[in-house]
Amino acid sequence: MREGVNDGQRTLFRMLVNSGLDVLCRSLKCHSFYRVVVVVILVQLGIIILIQRAIALVICLDGIVQKLALLVLGVVGYWVTGICMKLLSYLACGGITAWFAQQSALLQELKTMKQRKNDHLMKESKERGNNGKSILANDEEKLYTNTMPEAYRSIDASAYSVGIEFDEGIDNDCDDDCDDFSLNPHRHEYSNNTEWISTHNNTLTVKVFLKSALTISFGSILHCALLGGVANFVWSRVRTWENLAVSQTRYESVGQGTFQEMDIGRDYDDGSTLQQRLFTLWKKFIIASKCFVRNHNDLALTHVGAYYKSYTRAANDVMSLIVASGIEPIIHEDISFHMCASISKSISGIVVILIRRIMSSSTNSDPVVMCEIMVFSFIMSYTIIYTMMEPLRSSIKALYICFGQNNQSFSQIFPLIYHRLHRMGPEGVI
């Protein structure tokens, strides 16, 4: 039986979850990362409690001051809680992107070694006056067998594990940069990896990631916490509008039939001019929305965490990569956000039900007070749980970017996921 679209998406989600957590464990120390997650969640809990007390004080005010204060508290609360989430996202995105970059660099080193060996054999064959092609073919096969173990070339796709333990004995793996992004994102892959390694000396750990997040990259985290979610929402709406416009154009071309060249019943009064003006304004709005998304999308944290780029430059580089590699449809079909949000809402709903049960047994239960407690309990539970899920969601997003940027290493490490994502794109991506 052929699996449905929803079943396929859920299967892919499980595959990406396993792969993302696997790479995250390889790139960062599990215990160190776990301690950071626990500390961030505790800080998030303290922030929510402070916001709750501030709202309780603001409610005592009257008039327009109360409304303005609630609005400011809402924006500040959204921003501050988002900072904690994006801090974890920074660690996860940076670790995964850097790990894949190192695998690409090591794979390129294998190819360079093989090329040098081929050149050396060709030179020797010419000096001896022998048939260089036969010698070269035999030695190349031996070299490939020696430098590329069987475990790397035939990966167990069901386990989604790495064939070669490139990072054995290494705490963190980070490299790869898109310094000068061309339309071909893989052209400068190795040079960028080498530049990254020479800059950071391959010594990154969770401590170094956290230090950079709280110092040189903290402004990018603030930027992403404030505008990253808004940019993602605008991006999804723009794509929906574009799909509707394409569908409408197709239906109009079919509906007009043979009369599309005839202007029967067309009104040439001011109505058509007004329609053209509205259409022009709509096009300008779409262009402005795309520019906003290009400069503020939260996928920029993958390059900010790995290469210490500024947020705007990283956002533009990532969008150039997405357009060049054709992975935009894959990103828009991703269900990780919906899955994480559904899990958070479900658990928060269960918590609210339990609180309602406990409060209903008490004799002094004011309905208004109970409603306020239930609402704050839901918001608090949802925020804490979603903060805990943020590294997982960010890991999946980082895998998409690595699929587009580190194409060869991704196909070697996770071949089944690679081919599945390759089929999801328009006429095959990359």
C-alpha cells in the first residue's frame, strides 16, 4: 500500500529527529549541552514569573495607561522569552552546521589525497614510458579502497548513523563558511571550510559556543528573537499568496478559452486604472515582504553560530543558498514547528486540566481567579515546553541548510534522508 502524504511527512519527521539528535550529540558534549538547557529553562521560568507579577500590577491601573502597559509587557515578554529560545537554537544550529562543515572538509581532503596520488602515478608512468592508464586505474582503485572504508561507502540507512567516525575524540566539529556566496553554493565549500578551521583552530566546545552567544553574537540573538518569528510568518504568508496567484492565473487562462484575445464587455473607465494601482501596490508590498524575510529570517542562526557572521549578512547568505539549491519547498513543507507546537499545547492542556481538578476541590474558588490561574498556567507550561523543544526544531532546520550547502557529505552520511529530500524538491533539488 502506498503511504499517504501525511504518513510520509511524519516518517520524514522521525528520520530528521533521529538524525538531528545524532549529529547534535556528536558535535557537542551531551552532558554540557544538557546542563545549558536546564539552566536556560530555569531562567525562562524565572522570567515568566516576573512577567506574571508585572501583569498583576498593571491590571490595577485604569484607562489607556493600562492598555499601553499591557501592550509593552506583551512585546517585552515575547522578546525576552524568545531570547532564551534562540540561545538554545544558536547552540544547536551552530553545532550541527559546523559538524557537517568538518565532514565536508575531511571528505575533500580524501579527494585531494587521491588526486595527488593520481598525479604522482601519472608522472612516474610518463617517466618510465609505461602505459599510464592501466597503472593509474589499478592504483586508483587501491587508493580508494584504502582511504574510503566500506562502512563509509555502504551506510546502514535504517540506523542513520555515520559511516566514518570523523569526530572520534573531538568534542566539537565546526567549519564551513559562505563568505562569498555565488549561485553555486558548493563551489567554495572546501575553501570556506579551510578558512573556518584556520580561524577557529577546531577547538570549539559548548563553553566556547555559549561564550560567543553571550558576547559577539548576542546582538544577532536579540535580533532573531524579536524579528525571526515575524519573518517566518511573513514568509509563509507570501508563499501562500504566490501559490494562490499562480492557481488563479491558471484558472483564468482556462476559463477565458478562445475569447481571451477579445475585449468583450471590458470597461475602460477609471475602474481599470484603480485596479492597476491596487495591483502595483500589491506587488510593492510583496517585494517589501520578501526583502524583510531575506534580512530577518531565523535560519540565519545556522551561519551566525558556525561562522560568527552578522545577522543580516548571514540571513542574506542563507536565503541565497536556499534559492540556489532549490530547497525552499522542502522548508515550507516542514512540519517540525507544527509538531513541536502540538506537543507543547497538548502537555500544557493536560497541566491546565490537572490544575482545574485541584482547584475545584477547594472551597474558596472564585471563577475569575481560577480562569486567570488556568490561563497563566497554560502560557507558562507552553513556553517552558516549547523552549525545551527548541533545540530539536532548530536541529531539523539546520539539517535542511546542511542538505543544501554540504551536499556531498550529507549524501554520504545520511543517504536515505538525502534521497528523500532530493525527491521533495521541484524536479530534484541541487
